[in-house]
Amino acid sequence: MKYTDLGYLIQRTKNNSEMIMGVISAYLEQTPPLILAMKRGLQDKDWNTLHAAVHKMIPSFAIMGMSTDFENMAKKILEYARNQQQAEGLSELVAQLENVCTQACKELETEFNKFKETQS
């Protein structure tokens, strides 16, 4: 299963590989710290940290062509955090979202390298 689809980004940038690489590398830089913050927020029941981290992740889903299912998963986490609920299934959702974002990073690293090769 593929988690990302660069179709939208390619269309938006008119297939400008430099811009595409810029957006991908920003995602690769920003996502791992957000994953850590999300996990720490859950662990410490620090709802503000959890909310802030997940909130920052959501805009990149559409840009990276990630399924709206993942966005809905993230929005569910936001809802729990907003209500400061250690709800049933919250840690499961956080684990799933971590997995999705980790897989997305792997795919995007591969894509990034493909664009890089076509540039040299």
C-alpha cells in the first residue's frame, strides 16, 4: 500500500522538481519531531502538546496526496485532545498515525532521490 501520491504536488508545481524537492524535504524535516511531540503529549497526557503536534501535521496530508482517512484519524485525535480525554482507542489512533507518517517519510525519501537523480 502506498501512503503518498505526489500527483497533486506535481500538478501544483507544474512538475518543477526543485519546488517538489523543497516541499518534500520540508515534510521530511518537520514530520519526525511532530511524531515525537505527538507521542510525548499522549504519554504525559499533555493535551496541548498532542493537539499542537497533530494540528501541524494535517495540512501536509493533502499536499502529499495522503488519504482523507488519515486526515480523519488525525482529526479524531484532535477532538480527544480538545476534550482532554484519555479515551479508549486514543493510543491506538496515535500509533496508527505514527505508522502512516513514518511510512510516508520512507516513500517520500525514495521520491526525493528519484527527483534528485533526474536533476544531475
